[in-house]
Amino acid sequence: MVIWMVLGADGRTICHCGCEQDAWCLAGMVPGRSYRKMLRLAPEIIDVTAIVTGELPGNLGLPGRGVPIEGDTQERLPEGVGVPLDAVVGVPLG
């Protein structure tokens, strides 16, 4: 991996750039700045494999898989039937 380092007139690092064109532009903004190429070693890649030894227990209090839940989502109220929103929130609408 190549990185470009922009240096100030005093030799302190101003920033790091991913392409030479950006480093050249930033170095040219202030007299005395320079830039140089820096080689970075590629990060080490470690391959791992997962070993599944079992499953975590399900959520406590919920019915098991395939057990119907009371008030299934298939049941819908007829249009216009329900509790008015202002009665739920307690703030009158309008």
C-alpha cells in the first residue's frame, strides 16, 4: 500500500493522502510544504472458522415456533372501528 505524507516547513506531518495528486495539491497551498511517498505494509489477514456447538435458548416468555399468538396479524379491525387518537394520547386534536 502506498500513502503520501504531506510535511510542513518544520518537518511535522500535516496529513496523509491516498493519492499523489491530493498530496501535491495540499503541499502547494503553503510555501515550504513538501510531500513524500510512504510504503505501508498490508495488514495481516487471519482466516478463522466458526464451530457451531449448539443454539442459544429462545427468548423467555415468548411462545415456541409454530404456536399461534393471540391477536394474530391476520385479524384486522373494520374501517372506522377503534379508539380515537386523542383518547389514547390525552391531547385533543385540532
